[in-house]
Amino acid sequence: MTRTRAHSRQTHAVLDELLADPDVERYGFDLARATGLASGTLYPILMRLEERGLLTARWELGPGRPRHLYRLTAEGVAVAQERPVARPKPIPGKRSLA
């Protein structure tokens, strides 16, 4: 099924951040800090992108608690490259964690 709506600014922020180095797996916490998105916004975006086959997610099991790692798929890279990489303007009322 082809997507008919444009991605939100928040989704573009996530795609742009992952596209900066598409071969590197990133933790959700790192993506939240880099994009300024709250977990309640970020994780649903990550789940939708994974469901659509645009990114992979895997559990990292080791000392401490398990954590998800995320990385763009080849299709995700293509979708992310469909528009210029540019960080969206900050969302009013949201502060950056950086």
C-alpha cells in the first residue's frame, strides 16, 4: 500500500537524524535528545516506521536493562532522501534536550 499523506515534521526530524549516518544503530534515547521529541511522540513514530519497513529495531541484551536499537532500512534511506535533509524548525512549546 502506497503512502498518500506527507510525513509529519516530527517524522521528518527522526528520518533526518537516522539518515545522517544510516549504517549506525541508534538508541531511542539518543534520537529523543537529537530531535527534541518527547518519548510519547518519538516511540509511536519509530513503531510506525518499523511497521512500514522503513527501519529495523532490535533488542540489545547485555548488562543493565535491554534497549532497542534503530536503523534505517534501504527503503527507509530512499524515503528519507526524497526530501532535502534539513532539521525542521522547533515545535512551539517544546524545548530541546541538547
